[in-house]
Amino acid sequence: MDPLSVDELAQIVGGELRGGRRAVAPVEVATIHSERIHRASAFFALPGSRSDGHFFVGDAFANGAVAAVVARDRVPPEDAARGALIEVDDPLLALQALAGWWRRRLRGVVVAVVGSNGKTVTKDALVHFAGYRYRAAGSPGSYNSQVGAPLAVLALPADVEVAVIEAAVSDPGEMARLEWVVAPEHVLVTNLGSRWSSHFPDRVSHATEILSMAANLGPGSWLLLGEESPELASVAVGDARRLVSGSDPDLPAFGPATRLPGGLGTDVTFPDGTSGSVFVPTPSDAVLADVRNAISAAWLLGVGPAELLEAASSYLPTSSRTEIWRSPAGVTVVREVASPDPIAIRSAVRAAARLAAPGRRTAVVLAEDLDHPSPESAASFAAAVVFEGATALWGLTVGSHQIVADAVRAIDPSADVRLVEGLDQLRGVLVGASVPGDVVVVQSPRERGVGDLSVALAESMAPTRLYLDLAALEDNVTAFRRLVGPSVRIMGMVKALAYGTDSAVVSGVLQGAGVDALGVAGVDEGVALRRAGIAVPILVLLGTASEMGKMLRYRLTPLVYGTELLEAVVAAGKAGEEVSVHLEVDSGMHRTGFAPDAAVDAARRLADTPGVEVAGLMTHLASADDPNEDASTADALRRFRSVADAVTAGGIGGLVRHAAATAATIRIHEARFDMVRIGLGLYGVQPSSATEQVLELQCALGLVSRIVEVIEVPAGERVGYGGTYTAPAGGRRVGVVPAGYHDGVPRSASNAAAVLVAGARCPIVGRVSMDSMAVDLTGCPEAVVGTDVLVYGRQHGWSLPPEELAASSGTIAHELLARLGPRVQRILTRY
């Protein structure tokens, strides 16, 4: 969104400007979360079923909001005095009005994706395919509601050429409001499911509501139906050209799906006669259908066959409704959002059945109450479960589960149907009945990731787990926002798989928490984030000249750190590309970047190249974590500031200057400039002892394993490779823990560090090996086989700072996290 003054914002949303303190800074971002305040944010105080945004206006101002849009006479005087208030009749309508205003300023083409299922996968795939010819962008994640769709529109960049916006409805009349906000030139309908039974009187009413998005399409527009149905065919819409994917001669024709190693394949023939093949790494027919619809839509937008086939060769489906992962013990979990919709469960069970080992079964687990299923939709749900190959249904003794269970028994009396009182009992059924090779479809709410029941399954089978507290991540972003103030941007550093955690998940959380940009080391890291639906700017620190085309295609910002990359940027600009870059200054670290004098010349050369924008200037500080090196840090900052001043004096304005990583952000106020780069601090880990007393952070990590064997070692006997530990007089009670240096425990921790077992500090004895370590349990008599071991971090009320293990091991916390191996089960939580 273009910057607006507070007065302009008030005029657009039809509000009246009040408040004790008028904002001087412009508004560039709209937000609905008081603790996820972006720089230059306007907070919209939306009422909800569980809370009301008006109660958090004061928090929004404290966290740096420029203005707050509120309902009339709802904000107490003490909060009203803290900033600029814009009073309106309805803050939600005001948010939609602002989005509608921004939509009408965009020059690009907007495609709306609507339907019952598959919207997010289709939208992300269409952004991917369209991106091979146009500057394309789409809704982040599943931003498709009355709130989410306007926020998605407001996040679209001004220069977007093709925008893909997802829209969903729950009640009659909602789509018409979203149609005004999105104002699409074209509409893609994925399918028509059976959720109408809960919210609409019949399927025709549901189809009419969905197609309200196409009500104002003109003669030059198209309406693409992913599948035909009598109900969709019966609804008349605008003057658009109506096409049906897979059957219209003006669209690509696809062959049958073929199961291949690692996914599904299909042949495609385009209307101009070009043919090829498409492979999608998924077992789901529904995902393949979504990709076919996206290819058809991209074809209608003018993307050529060669571009589409090239794009298909690099396409990876993003996770949306369904997530698939395998526990270390060999049980595959397919997570599906809890819903009584037969289309959704049919897709999930079909995908699950393909993943099951020969002779193993597929079970459906209902972990949450379903959304008011009628007897008819329950029967359809049961048919989808049974006829797609599931032989077990496990759930809770709630009404909706009982309805579905009765319907399953009616179809297949031999099905293993079990309903229990609570999640603890359901966990027992799941763990006790699942064996390696089985597949379990767990239905759980969208906001719980793979769901609490899936987490329980992982806990019972994976000995070593990394717990990542997403709420703590958000709290740490808020802490840094308060520290640096509203005028300083925050870049979240998510290189090295987001410090060994999960880059896609962490980036999505950071994007929602209000970071202004993300930073990665390599180009492929940035590409993975774009494929995961991340929309904020992404800076690539170590891209190469040969990857310039990929950076442009995925809207990644190169950091120009050397001559070869500079020449590649200049060549791209001269070839007609639009390239936004940051330039690195070597202020004394002598690793990458241009020396100060050369940096000024490089900036001028870039700025003089048509199509190239020098958007940022940065440097690395070598010793900002060490107070003893503050003099050299000050020298480095002086060098950097002199370059920035010279570049600005040369006519290059609007630079985003950034030098500070976590340590400098906390310790050195003058290093913050226009943006800070936060990596380790996001996880609540302090970069040095010098920062601990300045800013309190919440530890977001917990590396946990468990004891798998307990051994009584007599006095004089040695433990581990090399026999580096000898049991003293009286002997020692030693526990074996299946976590070694492949799992993030440094070998240098051998005989030097300690872990927590049941809250007791237990030394690591002997050498840490690749797969295991031994710990002294003598001081912890309650420890037995199966007792959890906290290697570092926070879990179950115990805390062992990662910094402590790093110090004992002669390394740094950064290295601990980066060493986390792939067999460590990542588990997402919210405490």
C-alpha cells in the first residue's frame, strides 16, 4: 500500500480524526493485531467472538502504531490520548473500504479464486505459473475471509502485474462484500462441496453465493470452473466467457493421472498443439486437479506453453488444508482441517491410502468436534471414508462424531469404529493400534498445525524432538519492536532453515507478527519461502550471478556484495528487467562487500542503470556482541555512515540503511539506522552475556530426548568411545540418551556439559557420539527408561539456556541450532 497521511486514511475510510496526539509518520500497513505492529501501521480495532480489538488500542500505540481505526465512542480517554484515533461506524467496513481503495489503484490484473476446497493450493500454484511471465503475487496463506481478503489486497505491491486473491464465505451475502473489495477481472472456481448443509439452504444457494464473485465480470473477462456441476451451471453471471477445465477446447487438455515414484504425473496438450508432461510431488489427486486448474488459468492469462512446462518442472505444492509427515517409527500422519465436507476427507483419505505400506491400514481420527454435520452430509462423509479405503474411524463421544460413526457402521459393519471420552483415551487408541506402515488421517483445526493429537503421536514415537513455541516467537518480535520503535524496520533472519527449525513455518509466523522483511543466505532458501506463500520482501545475502534470473522470477532482493554480482544486476537492468537491490559495504570485517570508496562508485553505477533501484545499504559488524570491541565497532559504524552520507549526497535517496544484527540492536542504539536484522534473538537466545540484562526475551526452543537405557557402571569402569570417562568410587548410574552430534549435541560437550532430567542437572559423561550420549543419573534416582531429557531450551516448566550448553561446549548458540539434524522431530506449540 502506498504511504498515506492519517488525514488521507480518515478520508478514505469515512472516519473522523480524533485523539490526543496526531501522527506525523505516514501509514503504510494495516494490521488487526495489537502485538504484531509493523512499522508505519494503522491498527484496526475489530470486535471478535472472544475478544474485542478496542480493548487493545493502548497496546497497539505502545507497540508503535501510527493510528488506530475504532468504532465511535468505544475507546477510553486514557487510550485516546496516546495517539491518533480515526472513529468510524464499523472498523471492519473501514478495513474493507481501505482495501477497495488500494485495489482500484492497482494497474495489474486480479484473479479471484473461490470454491469449497483447494483454493489455497490453486492460488499458490497460479502465482507460481503466472510468475514465469509476469510480476505475480497472491494472498498470504489462507487469507480469504472478510478480514483476510482485504488484508491480502492491501499487501499487494503497487507494481504487481497479476494478483491472485483467495476468497471464502461462511454465510449468505459475504461474497458480495468481498467482490467489491477484490474487484476481479477473472474468476476461478475450484469446486462446489457440501458445506452448504450448515450455512445455506441448498446447493444452488451455495453456488449462487460463490459465483457472486463473478457478478460484475465484463465481456473481456473469463470464468473458469475447475469442475462442472448442475448448480454452478444454473447460475447466470455477468458477461464473462465461461470455461470448464479439462473439457473446453480452448484450454489445455490433460491425460489421466499416473502414479510415479514420489508423486503423480499427467500429460498435457495445449490448444496450439504443444505437448509435454507435468509431475507433481504429491499423492493427492485433488492437489493434481488444483495444479491443472492453475495451469489452465495461467494459459488464459497469456503464459505460453514453454513457460508453463518450465514452471511445472520446478513446482512444489504448498501445504494448506492437508499436511503429510512421517513419524520416526514409520507411521504416516495426514493432517486435514476438521470439517464434515466429503470432498475434503475423500481427498485426504485417498492420499493417505496411497501412502500406506502393503497390508497396512488407513485410519481416520476425529480429534475435534465437526462443524454441525447433517445426517445427509455425515452419510456422504462416511462413504468417503469407507470407499476411499479407510478401515478404522476413531473419535470422541461427541454428537457429531457419533453421527459419523453410525453412518460408517451402516456402510461397513466390520470397520474398526471406536469413540472414547477424551483426547488422552484417544491418544491411547491411536498409539496402541498404529504400527509401522499405517497411515492415520487426523482431523484438527487449521490453527494447530498438525494438531495436538499428531503431536502426541510424535511424542510417543520420536525420542528426540525440538519444540518450537510460536507464541514466544511472536512475543520476541514484539519485544524488539518496542525496543527499536515504530520508525525502525525489522528484518527476520531465517537462513539455515530458520536456525535449524522450520523456515516456512517460522517465516509465516514472523510475517504475521509484523516483521518488515526476511533475510536468507541462499537463493533457494528464498525460493522455498515464496513457494510457501511468503509475501514480504526477502533479501538474499549470498546470491550468485548465475542465479540472477531465479531471484527476479521469485521477487527476491539481491544483496550486491561483489563485482560479479554487480555486473549481473547491471546486465539485467540493461536487458529491461526491474531490479531492486541492497548494496553491502565492507566496514572492516573483510569478508564480503565493497570497500568504502568502491561502495560509493558501485552505488552510482547501479543507480545509473535503467531499471535498477538501490533500495538499501548494509554492512556487517564483526564484534558488536563484545563490549571490549566497542571502539572497533564505532569505527565500523563511522565508515558505514560516511558511505551512506556520500551515496545520499550523490542523489540516491530513500535508502534503507542497516548494520545491526541481534547483539548490536540490543546494545548499540546508533547501529539501528533504518532497519535491524534479528536472527538468534527471535528464538529468545542471547548472543552474549552483554545483552542479557538489556532486553528480556522468551526462549522459544526446547530440544528434548529421553532415556532409552539405564546402566549401573561399577567404579573404575569406563564409558563411551575412547574410554574418556571413568566411574569414580561407588560407581555411577548412567542413562543412554539417543541424541548425538547428528542431532545438535556438540561432540565438544563430552565430559563438559550437563542436561536436565526431571529438573536435576545430570552431567554428560564420556564422548558424545553421532547418535547418542551418556548422562550421569546418580543424582536423579527417579529417572527411568522413558524419562524426558532436556538438552537445552525450555519445556514442561524446566529451563536450560542454550547459551549455557554452548559455553560449556566451547561454541556459540548459533552453531547449536544450525546443527539440528533432519531426524529431530520438529513440533510446533503455542504456550
